Amino acid sequence: MSPELIHHLLLTMRSLIVWLFVLTAIFVPLERLFGVIRQPTLRPHILADLGYFFMTGLIPTLILAVPLGAIAAVSRELMPDTYLFRVISLPIPAQIAIAFVIGEFGFYWGHRIMHQVPWLWRFHAIHHEPVRMDWLINSRAHAIDIIFTRMIGLTLVTAAGFGSPGAGSGSLVPVIVLIIGTFWGFFIHSNLRVRLGWLEHILSTPRFHHWHHSRVDHVNRNYASTLPIYDKIFGTHHLPPAAWPPSYGIAPENRPEALLDAHHDDLPGQEPAAPKA
């Protein structure tokens, strides 16, 4: 392992420790004061979730850096100079907003594919196993899950010319988009009874995303992490006026092994599965 890589790992680890302290300071008091359900902060599996926090912070960052850098460089070569000049000439807030809309489209479909493809669902199912929700559940995810979803979203952002080498401060746009999206991910998983009024049509909320984790009622809905408009466009939006999901987790018929068995039985040349008693 090279000294440069070790240095990068140490810097990333330091950043993750700071992130953890900041997130804890924000969400733990808020969940105690405004929780949907009264529940203890120290709970079963919290050490495992802390392990996931550091794993999903380290591994995807290291793996995605090279391909995304290559995509940005190729994009700069293929895109007309006039287009790239217009992109980097936009004010940074405008670049971030446009990149956010583009990236969220990719995150939506990456997330949805993780649910719809049985062999990918077995990785994503780790995230849906908890039967209670709080901010730290956002970290409970397999590295392949995070890499796949981020790769799709950030590829669209970099391919569109945002974050191309030589773009000055605009080259940080994908990083800023990822940081904002990561913080929002902790927010929408939190045990917070928050109402944003008309903004709930524009931004995701804990109640919106909690329905995505519903165990038996309206499963496979609300894939968007920040912009519910994509769920409305593609027919997966569900947000009743005031209700919260009755339960969380994965129903037996939706567990990865059950869906993989059903998928195997449906393959051509396979005998139909015998009905369960």
C-alpha cells in the first residue's frame, strides 16, 4: 500500500469521525424531542451500523474515484468546447442545482434497479432489514449497493460536464452534490416527525422515505432520495396525508432468497415450483 493511499485513507477516516460527531450532535437530540416513536438511542445492532458507517464511507470513495475521474476526462474530450464553457460559466449555485437534478435521476433509477433485479436486491436488502428507523440506518448498506447507485448518479453528473478537469471551483460540483445528498439521506431515515408543508412536493422527508421501508403496506415505492418528482413521473410515489408505515423491515415473501428462488423457477426450461401448503 503506497504512502499516498495510506494518507488518503487516514484523511477520509478523520473526515468520517468528524461527520459522525456532527450527525450525532444534530440527530440524537432532535429524535429525542420530536421522534415519531419513543425509542432508545442505544439499540441492538448499533455497533454493526457504526461499522457500516465507516465501511460505506471508505470503500465506495476509494473505488469510485478512478472511474469517475476517467469519465470526467473523457467527457471533456467529447463535449463541444462551447457547451463546456457555458457549463463552467454558470454560477456555482446554478451548477449545483442542475447537477443535483441530473444526479437524482440516476440515483432514482439505480435505487429502483437494486429493488427490481433479484441478485442486486440481495445486496440492497441489508438496508431494509431493520424493523425500526433512525438516522444511523442510512449507513446500513452493502458497499456494492452504494457503489452501484452512486456510480449511476455521479456518472450522469460528470458526463454532463459538471466537475470536468479544468473547471475551476466547478470541478467540486459532484463532491458538493454527494455531500448534500449524503446529509439528506441521514435526515430522511431519521425518527423525526417533520412536516415541510408545500415543500414536501419538492423535497423528500422522513415520512416520505419511511414509506419506502414499509414492510407490507405499499412496498417498492418512493425511490427518490431527495426529489419526489421522479417518483411522481414514474408512478412510484406514495405519501398519504398523515399516516406513517405500520411496520418496517422485509416481509418473508420479499426476502432475497424467496425472490431468487421464484426467479429461478421462472427461467425457461425449469419446472414450475410446487405450490406452498
